[in-house]
Amino acid sequence: MNLPPKVTQRAFARLAEIGADQQGSALRIAVEGGGCSGFQYDIRLDQPGADDLVLEGQGQKVVVDSVSLPFLAGATIDFSEELIGARFVIENPNASSSCGCGVSFSM
């Protein structure tokens, strides 16, 4: 059985800061074909769907669609603040390699 993705407290805290729940939105993490390594992450605020896995914490929601779920098994969704900027990041144990952009990967 594949482990579901995990969301860090830091990621939930950032969603609370931007008021995602007050907009009725969740952070959607999806995997699409494309990017420089074969697959890419689509990370955006969106409405939860009927077939989504919903991960909740601190009153916030992160959703993953059923097609993307196998690609994100055991992954960790986090929020990173660095000198070059702040962004949601995904540590994915299924990715055999990733691009320097952090959004594209291969399996």
C-alpha cells in the first residue's frame, strides 16, 4: 500500500497566513506531463473536488487528485523561505531526478 503524501505544519501555517480557507480554497498539488524532466508539479489554490484526497491541518486543506496520487505517494509538501524567494516545495521519494527549478522531475 502506498503512503499518502504528508503536509508539514509550516505549509499549513503559510496557507493560514494567505487566508486560503477564508476564500473557500485549498492548496492543490497535481502532477502533469511536461517540464524539462518529464513531469511537473501544478501547485495552486483551487476548490476541492469530489475525488480528491484531502489533507487537513490548522484549519487548512491540501488536496491531491486521484490521478496524481500515485506520483506523490510518501511525498512531503512543505513551504520554504530562502533569499531567492518563498514557495511550496515537494520532497518526492518517487522522483529519480529533478530539475534545478524544483518543479520538474522524472520517475
